[in-house]
Amino acid sequence: MPSLAEARLAVTIIQIVAYVLLLSKLFRSRLYEKYRYFSFLIFADAARLAFMASLKPRTDFYAYSYIATGPIIWILLVLVVLEFFHLILRNHIGIASIGKKAVTVALIVSAAISAGTLLLDLQRTSAEAAVLFNFMLLERLVTTSLLLLLLCLVIFASHFPVPVSRNIRTHASIFAVFFAGRTAILFLRMWFGLDVVAVLNFALQSLGAACLIAWIVLLDPAGEQLPAPQVANASERRLLEQLEAINESLLRSARK
Amino acid sequence: MTFPVIVTLALVPCFGAAILLLVRRLTAPSTVSECDPEWLANFSTTTYRPMQRLLSDSDLKYLAAQPGITAKTVSELRRERRRIFRAYLRNLVRDFHRLHLAARMTLLYATEDRPDLAQTLMRQRAMFTWAVLTVEFRLMLHAAGLGPVDVSDLIGALENMRINVGVMAPSAQAASY
């Protein structure tokens, strides 16, 4: 049975290959034009992984590099989630303003709930590795916020209900699993302490690799098509006319 | 295998799967079949008029005053009427959601930004939810033998929604008032 270090090396290689394959797929299919921040994220994460893999572990330089590059990835993750929401709403002018409000509310709610969960972690401070502990804490906070933000935005979109392409649906599903898995693992990492960091880091890497493979397999240009048009027959055409009349009625009512 | 690893292996896939199911369900392709135009055109709140009388005290007081009617009979009648009332309430809530969905779909496909309409819809939804909660609370009190259940706010909220959706025929409108 391979050791943990060997297994991590294997997963790191799989991840680097997967990053290259995903980036090439995004560029070949021109999906990068639509998923710009996502492409930036994949590129930055790949570069970070390759850079970190080239450094000698358990050195100060390794730790500082890891801590310094982490926030870049977090910012890109936030931008990817906002880009995802923009892609959902871009064809729906009618809910543009309320969509912007929804983003603001979702950001506040997710940050507040995530900050609330810190109360659990702060009871388990570690004096001997304060910097690492605080960084791990911040990482968990950001990941939890992103998971909640994504869920809030998906709930908003489903409320109206906004039709989404297969790619957007796939994107949301993979990101949700990615954030959920990371949140759970990072929470357990905080909970069980530094003794299990190596094992749980391996779990994090495996999750990342699995998500990359899912993106490679499931994202494709054909998935950009919206679900079949809803105006398929006379009855449904009549419905849309009716909805337009309702729209006018609602507008009149709101102006009163 | 250590305890943390076992916990991780058990917890992480379950949590991930639960979130995946939730997101897949929320992003599933929607249908407009619920907003059937025939239904929208024929909808009237008069269907729910009997609710206003179902749990009023006057019928039960009259019944209780009749010779041979026991307290047990009155109690059974109250229970039966509550059951019927709940069935009406379920339908009323369902109809409100259908009307609300029609309005949301309209907003979704609007050709200009309509924050005012979005706010109106949110306010109406909140008012309706509050009215349903109030009725549910009064139903609990009714089960304990305390007071009648007033549904005027609830039917009023449904009526407001119907007026906003603007699909009622003038004749039906006259009948409902």
C-alpha cells in the first residue's frame, strides 16, 4: 500500500494533468470567453499548485508562499461565484435590480452565518501554531461563506424560476460539492487539530482532483443551449400573451 | 484507520451528496404548465367563500341549542369542520402560489427592469404567509375550544393577488363582492 506522501504525489500529478486538460478544453471550445473568471481561477490554481510542488515542504518559505497565494485564490473564487450569477441573470432584464439586491443580501447573510460558525472554532485555539491556525480558520470562513453565497443565489434563481443551461447547472453542482466538501474537511481539520492535517489535506486534494475531472467530462459547448423553448404550442403561446397582459396589470397596480 | 479519518470519510460524502441533490433540484428545468391560461382566466376567490362560515360559532351555537344534541356531537362536528377547513386552506395556498408563479414568470420575461413589481410581489407573498400563519394559529386555538377562525385577511390577500394578476372576468369579479 502506498504511503501518504506517495499518494499525495500521485494526486498532485493527477491534478496538474487535469488542470492542463481543463484549460485546453476551455480554450479549444472557446468557453473561456464566457467563463472568464473560472478560467483565471483554473490557471492561477494550476500555477500555485505547480509552484508549491516545486518548493521544499515544511520550510518557512513554503509556509509564507502558501499563505501569500491563498487569498488570490479566494478572491478568484468569489469572482467565479458572482460570474456564475451574472451568467444566470444576464438575459433577464426584468429582475436585474432585484438580482443585484439579492447578491448584496446573499453576501451579507453568508458572511454573517459563516462568522457565526467561528464561535465553534475559536474555542480550540492552538498556541504553538497560531499563524497556521488563523490561516486555516480564515480559509474555512471563506469557503463556508462561498458555499452559503452560492446556495443563496441558486435559491433566488430557482424562485423565479430562471431557466439555466446544462453547463451552468453542471457548474453550480460541481462548485457546490467542491465548497461543501472543503467546508466539511476544513471544519474537521480545525476540530481535530494539527495531528490530522496531512490526512485531511490529502482529502482536500482528492476532492479538488475529482471536481477537475468532473469539469473536464461534463462542461462542453453543447451544454450552453438553454432548455427547449417553452412556447411549443398554441396553448403555451396563449399563456405568454396572458403573462404579458398580467405584466401590464402588475405595472399599473404598482404605479397606483 | 483513526477516528478523524473515519469521521471524514463518513461525513464529507454525505454532506457533499446532500448539497449536490439540493442544487440539482433547485436548478432543474422548470415548467410553465402550472400557469395554465384557462385556469388563470376562470379563477375566482368565490370558491373559498364557504371558509368564512365553516368555523364560525353561529351554526354550532344553534346546533347545541337543539334538543338531543350532546356536547360530544358538537365536538365531533367542530372537528369535522376543521378537517374540511384545512382541505380548503391547502387548496387556497396552492392557488396563491400558482398566481404568484404566473406573476414571477411575467417579471422574469419582462423587457425592462421592474424592481417595483418585484417588491410588490415580495410584499404580497409576505402578507399572505403572515395571514396563513395567523389562520394556522387560530386553528390551534379553535381545536382547544377557543374562538372562531377569521379568514378575511387570507382571502383578501388571495384576492389582491388575483386583482394584480388581472385575469378575472368582470362578471366573476362582481360575484365575489
